[in-house]
Amino acid sequence: MSAGDQWNGAPRHRMTPAVRSSGVTGGLAAAMILSAAPAMDGGVAQASTQIQEVTSPGGVEAWLVEEQGLPIISIEISFIGGASLDPDGKAGLAALLTGMLDEGAGPYDSAAFSLRQDEIAARISFSAGRDTIGAKLTMLRDKREESLELFRAALNEPRFDAEPLEKVMGQYRSVLRQHSQDPNRLANDAFYGAMFPGDPYGRPRLGTIESMGSITAEDLRAAMPRLLNRSRMKVGVVGAVTAEELGPMLDAVLGDLAGADAAPAELPQAPPSAPGGKTVVDFDAPQSTLLFGHGGVPRSDPDFIAAYVMNYILGGGGFSSRLTEEVREKRGLTYGVGSFLSPMDRAALYVGYVSTSNDKVTEAIDVIRDEWTRMAEEGPSAEELDGAKRYLTGAYPLRFDSNAKIANFLVQAQLDDLGIDYIATRNALVEAVTLDDVKRVAARLLKPDDLFFAIAGRPELETATP
Amino acid sequence: MQDAAPIDSAPGRSVVSPPIHSFTLENGMKGVVIQDRRAPVVTHMVWYRVGAADEIRGESGIAHFLEHLMFKGTDSIPSGRFSKIVAENGGQDNAFTSYDYTAYFQRIAKDRLAMVMSMEADRMVNLRLTEEDVATERDVVLEERSTRTDNDPQSLFYEQLQAALYLNHPYGSPVIGWRDEIEKLDREHALAHYQRHYAPDNAILVVAGDVTPEEVEALAKEHYGPLAPAGRTRPIRPQEPPQLAERRIAMTDERVRQPFVTRQYLAPSYRTAEPGVSEAFNVLSEILGGGASGRLYRELVQDEKVALNAGGYYSGLAVDDGTFGLYGVPADGVELEALERRIDAVLARLIEEGPTEDELSRAKMVLISGRIYQQDSQASLARMYGSALTIGMSIEQVRDWPARIEAVDAAAVVAAAKSLDRRRAVTGFLSTAPIEDTAEEAATR
């Protein structure tokens, strides 16, 4: 529980995000749209020129944005591989490893590590995703030596002591039990399980109580060079630190990690199966929770940006999207509906979500399928495309208004191989998308009959379309 | 008013406040400007001093329902266009409702500040609602209630717990409203709430970002200045009578797979406490329940191994009394009653022995550094000032908070812990229900 929380609405002060409504285009409203794009391009370009490529004396590479405005430094690291490297029968290994890195390292046992972290106010966190393991450190500039030493110990010398290992496994079992009472998690597991049968992408990231239980401290030790490997590492740094200062810091923390050839660099692709149809996971609730989708577009695809613009119009654009308009605003079927592109390292998906009363599931699915068909057949209007471009280009600087967000971008841009000048060129890529581009990618991407719906709830499906 | 000077505190803990300016328009609307030059964007927020705790009894959920309806139309903005206009200008917008406030915000390029101000000022007084808009949106809110609460036994449990904690105060009703009352909310209820509470003198403007105080004040004068004040202040809510009886609730739900125990005490808020007392509760909550270095976690999870997780929290940003909470998730085979006794033992020993110097120092470090880290987010700063000012705190109280945390001593922490009174608290057990009639269950699926 961070100190900031008490100012930000603690548990009793429940925040409930809001709303909007049906789409009438109006003269006065249109007149309120100011001339062309908002005047932010200067700011965006400025941020990109500030990115420095730093190579440490020991050869560790990082992207740095120096920001001396606040006395804090954020470091974000991604190691490619993640849960995709979990061996069969040991699903959850990457997740358990990230849970154990701060449970005792170097001279600190588990308790001493957390006490030390608080003493110096270092914020250290680790996470395991399908394709990456993430490591983050946010620290006060005047506690940087102490903070870096703790971070180094966690990444290089985790102890995996028996007692905290048993504790963390108990906590993970508890989390897995909680997942089984969470309809979002149930729908998620059913969806990915059906999309990727037999592949690590199809397994819950924490594994199962059985697979988690089979993991030993030896397994964790053996996985270290595979999961935290220098050759598959991307580093982003933002804050009150110069390039000269950063080099030795990188060497100290990351220089001694295992190098290349600890695991195959290329993992096999995992094309999603597109089974179509539905699966229902029984959950006793008045409302059903749905995750749906089919194959998508890889990040490296030449049509990715066109698909991104298309998705904004169909389901990515919040209150401006067609799905929100049709499912929520016109019919009141849901509080939340939307879609997103999900380009992973070994597969690409196009995914949507909605939750609606059990007796309205059939109607919601029909409306969504109709919108899929309409976009695939007709594409967007010129007006919709213009609105999407205005939002996507105008809102781009909102992604760079905090050190934490910039650090995240620096890592993601390296993972996606976007190039160090991407921020300066990105809005031009969006502007260049034509109506024909969007129509082409919509026709290619959207397959209404391939949509697979994973439903957690007790939906009334008797009139469902086949 | 400006302050950019470091607050004096222990080494390594100096907190440099961002420059904060404030002004008041002639119609009574307050403005706060937080400068942040790092990106060419602004966060524009309008906070109303009205929340769910100001609702008429029987109309629970109306504050939140109106918040949804505020995105419909006015005379100049056709129904449903508000957010689309913001998006077409490269901005993001939303709103949120709490017990003590309702707030609306946009995040957008700084040269669009005048535009969003004119739109926000417009809907402060010119909201237009059709019966159809209201009926459809009510369905949306009912679905929202299902998503947030009815689908989740833990949320339902906290709703029951909260209702049991308050005998009379409206904090006992959920912000989103009880389902049967939401179902009865209509256009007239919404407009009555709107006319009663939405006016410039009941609102606070917060702008954070790459702006100067002068330009924000000039824009505020132009757009919010012409609106007529309503001359009303926040009504006094029904208060709690003396609470004499400890409450205990036990909820079972077949869907629950992970039982836990929690207790919430009434505790003074930053608005109702004597000076320094809320700060002591903040430090107490860190010492007892602050993550893996808090006493509850160290003793019950690490040492005794009777819990998988345990902690505590203090909710002090409230107009009326706040809450102090404790919770524990039992280890396999540990009964909830047994875990509750262990939690009480940890609390009792802290009262008896007091915190160590190390504990005090660590807790303060975590709290004060949190304030430094928070400055990384323009939106988070705007939200902090907005919520604090809307409940009635001053800019100085917010700004000087780190120094007051630094001043908390061991005696104040013990006094805060001692003041927790089980007669003014509710203890709740959430556990799974045995499935009694599986044959019938199977048949109905």
C-alpha cells in the first residue's frame, strides 16, 4: 500500500468512472473542434530528441531520457521469453520466479530485504508476462547507491530460501483460488486455452495449483540464466541521471547477468486456432463476462498502423467507438465493451470484451457480430477516419507526461524494434493511413464467423446463432 | 500564492512542492493551478462538493447516476457528443463519484484548455436530458453495478460491512446505490440533484500542467466567471449516534474460494480529527499494515505462519469520520476466529510496547517518499489537491503534510491505536458456503 494512496481515495472512497451517449452529429458541436490537430507536435518531437542511447563500459545498452525536474530515477527492464519459456508441467515457473526475487537476496533474508526497501524508499517490482519478465526500480536520487545495490542483489543473487518459498507458494495458491471466483479470470483462461491448446500461451500465467506445487528452488535456480538473460534484455531509464552516471550503474546491476546461448533465441510461432463458436464457464452471477476474438495482426506487419486506426473506430476508442455506441449507448446492454489488438511475440490476436446480464448475452453477441460484419464489408466513413486520426495524433503526447510512462515506452519501443526516432515519426504514420488502407485491413482482419466467445456466467443462449 | 521551497525534514526526505497557485472568482468558484512543464498537456478538473453522502434517503446512487447523465447534452452540445468532441481534439475525459465529491476531468493539449473549460462551464448550468437518455443510461448503471459488485462476492461483502459500520450516516449506503433504488431513479430525481448542487460556488477548478497561473485565472474568469452562484453550502449530513454495540457479520457465498477476516473501525478523518491525529493514524497504518514490513505481515505471515496475507489501512480523506481497517487471509487450516485473535494480539502489543524508533522512521520514510513519487503524475497531483480541497482542507494543509508526518512521535501512534474501539467497529468473516443441495443445483443448470 503506497503512501500516495491515502490521498487518492482509499477503499471506502470508491471511484466510479463515467459515461456518454448516442451519436448525433451537430453543427455547434462540430464548430467546437478547433483548427486541425492540436499544437503538440513540437512537444512530441522534443521528447524524442531527448532519448539517448547509452552503452555502459561493460557493454550494457539502455535508452535514457534525462529529466532533472524531480529527484527520482526510474529504471525499467524487460527480458524476452517470460512464461513462454516455462517447461511443460512447470507452468507458473516464471511467475513464481518473479515472486521470489525480492524474498531474500545477497546478504538480506526475506524480512531484511523488505525492511531495507522501506528504509531507503526504493520501489522494486517484478512481473511475468506471456513474452517477457519485467523488472522495475523507482528510487530517490539521493538513495541511488543503496537502491541499486538492493536491485542488483535481487536480480543476481536471489536466495530462494525454503521458508519464503513455501510462503509465496501458499500465497500463489490463494491467488489461484481467488481467480476461480473471478469471472474475468475464468473467461480469460477459457479464451486463451481455446486459442492456444497445448502452447504456453494457452496456460494460465500462474499455472495451476498442481504445476505450481511441482516447482522447486532448484528449478528456480536453473531458470535464472534462461529467464534473466543479458542477450534478451531491453533497458529504459528516465529521471535525474546523466548518461555518464548511468553507465557504471548499468554495469553494477546488470553486468554480471548470464549472457547469450542459455536458451534458444527464437521460440516457435503459435498460430491461434480460430474455432468460432462459444464456450461457457459456469459462474453463479446475474451478469455474464465475455472475452472474444480471433487472429490478429503482428506488430511488424506493414498494415499494423492501419489496423490500429481501424480498431480505434470499431472498439478501441472508448466512447467514440462503434461498439460502445451500439452496445452501450443505444441499447444499454453493458457498462463496458471494447476491443484491442494483441500482438504477442509468437502470435497475434484481435480481442474484445463485454459484460452483460445473462438474459441479454445473445443480443450483445448479435450486435457485436453485426458490427464486425459491417466494418469488414464497408469499412469506416471518411468522417470516422478523420476523427480517429485527430484523437490518435492529438493524444499521443499524453503517453509521455510522466517518467514512469516514458520509461515504459523506452522498453516497449526497443521490444517492438521501432527505432529511436519513432516518437517523431509516429504521427506521420497515422496521418498517412487512407480510407482504402483501413477498408483493406478490415476486410482482411475481421472474420465474424471465426469469432470465439468465452463466457463466464449463466447466459441464456437458447436462441443463439450457430 | 506560491511555494517552491523545500519542506524542512530529516536528511534525504526533503519534499519540494510543485508550484501551487490559487484564486477565487467573484461568483465563489475556487481555482487551483499546479505547474508541470514536462509535457505540453493539461489536466483540467472540476470538483463539486457533493457526493453520495449528500443524497436524499431512498435515492441512493443519484449522485453517480447524474455523473453519467452529465455526458448527455446541452443546448449547444447534442446528446452524446461531449466525449467525442474531446476525443476529436486529441483529449481523454471521464468522471468519478465518491461519498464526498463528484469530479469531471479532461486530459488534453494545453492549447485546448479554453475549449474544455467552455464545455465544462456549459454543462454546469445547461444540462438537457431526454426520458430516453435517462432510461438507457439507467440500464448501463445497473450493468455497472453487476460488474462492480454483484459479480464479486468480495465486493458484496464490503458493501454489507460498510452498511453495518454506520448506524445512521449515509456513508453506510454504497456510492453506486442499492439495486432496487437505482431501478427507481428517473429524470426528475437527476435534475433535482443537479439543480440543488451544481453551481460555481459549489465547485473547485483544478488545472495541472504546462500553464501559467495568470492564463488559467483569465480563462476561468471568461468561462466560469459569468455563471451565477447558488448561494448554498454543503448540507450537514445525519451523523452517527454514540455507537455502543460491537457488530459482527458473517457472510457465506458458494463462489468464495478464499476466506478472510477484516475489521473496520470508525476513526477521525483529516476534517474531524484534532491536529496531528490523522497523521498519527497514517503512521500507525504503515507500522501495523504497510506491506511486507508491517507488523501484521511480519508476525502473522512470516513468523507465525497463520496467515497468507495481513495488513491495515487508514481512510482519512473524508468530510465526516473516516475508517481504520485491518485484515487477514488465513493460512490453510487456520480458522478465521483464530486469525482474528492473532490480529488483536499484534495490535495489543503495539499499544503496550509502542513502536520502535526504526519502525517510526521507516513508516515516515515510506509516507513522505510517496509524496515525492506522486509528483511524477500530473493527473495524480491534480487528484490529490482536488479531493483534499473538496472535503474542506486547505492548500497549506496538503502542502505541509510531509512536515506534519515527520512530527508524529511514538506516543501519538500509541494514542491513535488505543482510540480504536470495538464498540465503534464491525468485524466481518467472509467464507464459502457448503453446497447443500447439489442434486437440485445440477438439475437447474
